[in-house]
Amino acid sequence: MSGDKKWQDAQLKIGTKQTMKAVENGQAAEVYVAEDCDKRLITKIVSLCQKHGVDITYVPTTRQLGEACGIEVGAAMSAVLKS
């Protein structure tokens, strides 16, 4: 993920609220979800992504997702925005 050029150049929404809003508004091209975040959040975002036809990629931990997003704290999920 971190070596993916598309990911590095992409505009992101980081965090649960921002990610869900991006999916609901049709702005998300792809969503990344940390496998160790709250299972209720995973269920909710998976359902939302299925409804809106957005692909999901799972990342093992919130720490790894946060690092990939360029932040110093963990992130439960993030969305890569459509260009």
C-alpha cells in the first residue's frame, strides 16, 4: 500500500466520519479499513461501500493505516477520493 504511487498522490479522507461521508457523497474511489478496529465500524463501512459500489482494502492494524496515511496516530479507515 505505501509503495503504491496512486496512494501517495491521492487525496484522502482519514477517519471514520470523514470516510463514511466521502462514501455517502460518492467521492470515494476506494476505502481502506484496519482489521483491528471496532467490528461494528467494519460492518457499517462494508455495508455502505457495497451500497455505493466502492472497493475495500483491508490493512492489518490501525497503526499501519495511520502510517500509510502520513499521520502519527492510528486510523480505523480512510478513503481515497476520486480524481
